[in-house]
Amino acid sequence: MRDPLMAALFTDFLLESRERLDHLEEILLEAAAAGMLGTGALEEVQRELHTLKGNAGLVGLAAMQVEAHATEDLVAALAPGEPPPLEVLTGVDRMRLLLRQAEAEETGEAARGAADAAVQGGARVAFATLDTLVDRLEEMVIFRSRLTEALETQRRELGPAARTPAGEAVRRAHDELGSTLDTLRDAILRLRLVPLATLFRSLQRIVHDEAARDGKDVLFTAEGGETPLDRGLLELASEALGHLIRNAVLHGLETPEERRQAGKPRATLRVSASADTREVRIDVLDDGRGLRRDEILAAAVRRGMAVPAGADLTSLLFLSGFSTRAEADLGAGRGVGLAAVDEAVKRRGGRIEVFSEEGAGTLFRLRLPLSVSILRALLVASDGEDYALPLSAMEESLRLDPGQVHEINGGLVLSRRDGLVPLLDLGFCFGTSTVRRRNGYAVVLEADGIRRALGVDSIQGIREVVVRQLDPWTGRHPAVAGSTILADGRAVLLLDPIGLAGLSPLAGPGGAA
């Protein structure tokens, strides 16, 4: 085990080396795309390699020092304007592997924490530390909810007698504590946000490698790298985008010869990201052949699938085992990736959309929530069961008047000042009621451009809840996004606004009409 001074030095070395290797890879991939390594870029690569070699020797990593030296020799043989050989990128990969191996052998806590470190505001913060802070923050949110409910119970029980100077002082302190906790929550959750630029670099490498393997010439561009994503979703986004990128290169884009015959310029693949108050949107757009209906239908026939006339063929792409390639290769062809990614994205409250025009290209749009940790929710009750509905999807709540509820083609609708809205009975959807009620309350929600009114027995107020994922063995209902724990310790289901919006007004248990 290293002494504390060397452990600290080694931690800094790991972090700095990763950044330098990422920078090296970025320069080399840009040079490969341009077909040349300019004078300035060549000198920068040489400086980075020389620094890596020296630093590796300083901390005693002889194998990495040798690898850096060998890669440095390859670069030294290049003339300005020449493209970098593939062996230079391979050298970067080998140095990354040597770093991981050295880190695995290191027993100091500082070095282990460095594996998940990020740069935030000029300071390196270990993600393990952030995870601990978020765990404590979640506990504080639950405790605050318990305190709030206890104070409300006391106020109801004591009535006017609760309005003593001491009681008012407790209430003011509670409000001030809540305000401070909100500020702390926002600050900690901001620290968990990671710019997508860190992920875009790895996507550029995937495009480079897959295009080279498949004999294609692809220009990769990325926009919106400053868009932040919750660290808890970074691994999911990485996996999903990796599959979508490979799918675009291997299935969507044509070979250079095919594009010349079609009169199309060099193939392009663009990734762009943006965020609003509710979600992060990441687009993967190629200018390739687009989805071909005949190929998708042929693939479905090979697998014995019956496809109704006029069916949405894009939905087939996300079925397990579906692929338009007859044989699997190193990149794709087994039809497992997209299905697995689609299911994982849905479990985390996101979704994937597909838009395509034959001959012009395909757009895969990945939508993910801003955060998966803490959110504000409206608590509702139906047939004695409590549910939490994300507040961001709610338009309004109102008491149901039987005169506002009408039946059309077997389904209920709510008559409002701006028209009719399909009415879902929450208890009927979850099998706790055999009839759809016309009394109680309705919560009007909007998700993915679709509006639904949700019929419930009562509305219990707004709470700040901690989001928990359900275990796979519990099964999946399309209207359930996860679970949460209330202040009194009870577990309740967290509803999925997008899943609810997708239900038919005739939906019964399990979402079936």
C-alpha cells in the first residue's frame, strides 16, 4: 500500500491522465475525420504523449511509460498533413487499460474514489461522495415530511390552542428549515449533473471504429455537449446512445459507393442534446437510407410475425430478437440491443421515439427525465390505495360533477370549458374497482402532447418524494414509473404520466382495454 503522500499523488495522476487521454483521442478522431493531422494538432499530440510518459515514470508505472514512448515514436514519424495511423489510437486504448489495471491494484481509498470523479466548477468531486450526500438528503426529505405532518396533526388536534408564541416559533423554524433544505437539495443535485460532452467523446470513437469496420465514411458532429444529465442516468444514456449510434452506422448509412450512385454527399451522423424544465432530449440523426418498409416486413416474415396492414413498423424495431440483418456480426444483427435499451429507458421514466423518411434518413430521439432522485408529487387516493403523481405533468385538479362525465363508445370523457378529455378511473385501471366512478375528483394531466383526466376518490396534497425503482420481479404496469416512501413509512406507487396518457379510456387492470 502506498503512503498517504504517494496515494494522493497517484490519485491526481489517474485523474489527469484520463483527461489527457480523452483529449488525445478527441484530437486523433478529428484528424481521422479530416483525413489529416495539422501542424498544431501534431505538436499538441506530441506534448500530451510526452507529459503522459513523464508522469507515468514519476508514479512508477513503467508499462505505461513504455507504451507512451512507443506511441510517441509513431507520432514522431508523421509529417504535418498526414492522417494518424490506427496504431496511435490503439496505443491510447492500451494506456487506458494500463491505467485501469494500476487502479485495480491500488488499495487506497483516495484512488478508488478517483474512479468515479468528475470535474465540477474547477474542483474534482468523487461521485461516491455525492451519492452519500444524496442518500442523506433523501433521508432529510422524508424526515421533513414527517415533521410537517406531525405539526399539521398537532394543529388540527389543538385548534386555536396551538397558536401560542412557542407554537408559532416552531412553525417559523420549520418553514426556515424547509427553505434551507430546498437550497441544499438544489445545490447537491446540481453537483450530480454531468455535461453530456463527456459522453459525446466516446460516441465519436464508436462512430470511427464501426465505420472503419463496415467500410463506411462517416462525418460525426455533436451539439449541446453542455447539456447536463443526472449522473444516475449517465450509464443508461451511454448504453442507449451506443446502441443507437451503432444502429445508425451499420443499418442506416450507406457505403461510399452506394451514396455516390444515389448522388448523396459524404454520410453524416449528428448527435444533439437539449433540456427543458422536465426532461433531457438527445437526438441521433443520420442522412442515410431511412427505414425501408419492405425490409422490415421481410424481417418480420422471417421470424413468423403477423403484421397487420397499416401497422406502425417502427414498433417492430424494439421487439426482442428483431433485426433486418439476416446474420449477426461483431457490430449488430441479433436484435437484442434496441429491445433491451427500450425497456431500460422506459423503466427509468424515459422513452425512445423514431422518425424516418425513406432515402433521406432516420431520427432516433431519446427522452430522459432531468433527475431520478427527488421530485414534487401530488398524492391521490383511490379505493383506499395511495398513489403519487409527478407534479410537472399536472394541469389542474377539480371536483367531479356527474353532469360533466359522459360515456362515448364505452369510454368516459370529462366535459371541460375547452372540450372533452378522456377520463381514466385510477381504481379501475389497477383492478381495485370493477366500475368507473363519476364522483370524486379528477386530475387533468398532459404528457407527450396527450391529455387525460384521472378519476380518484381524494386529493391529499403535494409532497416532495424520493423516487425508488421497482424490482423486476414485481412485474410492470404501463402506468407505473416506480415507488416512494411516505412520511409515515408507507410505500406507494409512483405513477408514470406518459404511461397514463397512453392508456385507453377503456383500460382495465394491467392497462388492457
